[in-house]
Amino acid sequence: MHSSSKMDEIVSSPSVPGIPWEKRPDGCSDVVWRYSANPIIHHDHIPSSNSIFNSAVAPYGTGFAGVFRCDSKTRQMQIHSGHSDDGMNWKIDNDRIQFVPADERTQEIAHFEYAYDPRVCWIEDRYYVTWCNGYYGPTIGVGYTYDFENYFQLENAYLPFNRNGVLFPRKINGKYAMLNRPSDNGHTPFGDIYYSESPDMTHWGRHRFVMGASEGWQSTKIGAGPIPIETSEGWLLIYHGVLTSCNGFVYSFGAALLDLDKPWQVRYRGEPYLLAPQASYERTGDVPNVAFPCAALVDGDSGRMAIYYGGADTVVCLAFAYVNEIVDFIKAFAA
């Protein structure tokens, strides 16, 4: 394992000392460990919600802000804005985000059908939001905000059907970059991760295959999770994998390292999962056996990581890790 004194050589992330943190429990050897007070957001956190899960957060001001999947009591899939001083205790708006079209032409696609599984990524001067957007089927919606109060919608990135649109936190070779997972119009029983780039956050092309479903916990389909983390060993990608059991899908998450300059090239891919649905709040809920990561906060000084993930499509949970330990784990147990 790398020492913390060398962390700045590993993680290219700013200092965010106030991220949620709980030390590894005594006797635990897991690379990723759960927060002892999970879940941090319950299904009825706001009056309008049936469930709150698969949500994205980012440092904002002196605290944190985020976009939360809050399925309503009519079971409509929608996303809401939220704020927190400490990243654990959240105030979430009871009403869903109302995106304003960024230009006149975007008005043509702005009718709300549904929105779910958001990601939030700071690039240059604003927070970009990507989500699974309903437009004659699921595709990747793209928008932005400066303050997590006012949101502006851009063009959808792709034709339907697509899910798990995850932006990189900076331009790569002068282009915006995004991971995505082409799929179908249903509860997709397949899926691989692809890379796409754009000169303007509107026109997406130069699509490249990154990696596909493998074996065991990731044998049915995979999809990108939190915003990739830049390290000296490559882009650290936390991703979910799905196996099909005799009782349905099981969602776990693992990690891989992608090339810094050509992120469609996988340098290392960890074979074992990092976390699988084994806690009661991951096994029991609206969709049993799901641990689905959508966000990770990293403190560049200490290398600490707080991973936000949905439990059983019902609640929001936290897990913790050190970036350098995940990097070492991937390399030591590469497929």
C-alpha cells in the first residue's frame, strides 16, 4: 500500500477535508467498508417520496450539494436538488427540478417524461448534470447549474436507448468526454461501457468500446458509476456489475483503471467486487439485492473517498475507502 505522504502523487483531486468519513472498523480488512449508520437518507425523507436512491453529490461552497433520485408516491421517476453542510445530513427539495431550456431549440425536447440515476460533474465553470432522460425511451439528458437552484437543459447526448452517462471531470485531448451504456427500452438484460467525446457538450461522436460484461458478479451487464477519479495510475472508475441469479438481478460494484489519454483503453480491471449487496438495506427494498454507486467524494490530501450508493432502489447509503488502496487492489487482482 502507498503511504498517505505520497497521496498527492496518486490522486489529482483538490483538498476537500470535510467529506464524510468513518475509519475502517477494527478487524475489517475490506478495501471498501460501509458507514455504520446507513442508510443516510431514508425512503420517506421528503413528503413526496416513495424512495430516494441512486443520487449524485459534489462539493459546493463550504458544504455539499447534489441531485437526488426521488421516485414519487405516484411512482414517477424524477430528480430533486439538495444541500448539506456535512455530506450526511441532507435537505432535499420536495419538488422536482424544473429544467429551463438553455436555448430555443432545446425547448423541442424539454417535455418531462421521467428522469433518474443522475450524476454531477464540475467542469471548468459549472456543475454539469447527466441523467437517464425520457425521450421516446431512455437516453442521456445533459444540463448544468451554477448554484443547485437554477438548472438549464442542453440537448440529449444520444439517441435512445442509453443509460449511465458519466462525464469526465476535465476535457481529454481538447474534448468533453463521457462514458455511457447503450441499452434497450426495457429492464436491459445486457450492456457494455462505451466512451464518447464532444467539442461542445452538444454533438457526441467518436464512440469507442471500453469494456464489456465479464464473469460472476458482472456477467450480465455493467455501467459506469461515479465521476472517474484522476490518478497517476489512470482514471479510477468505480462501476456497477450485474449477475442474473435464479431470483433476478444482483447489482454489486467494482473498479478499473483507464488510460489517462485514451480512456477507452483499460489498463487494469479488478476481478473481485468491492462491495456486494449483503447488508439488510441492500437486500430488502423495492428492488432487492442492489448496491448502485452514483457519486464519490475524494479529499486529494488524504486520499479518503466517500462513495454514495443506492440500496435496494429504496435508500441512499455511504461507504468509505482510500483511493490508493483501491488502486492497489485493482492491480493486485486484475482480471
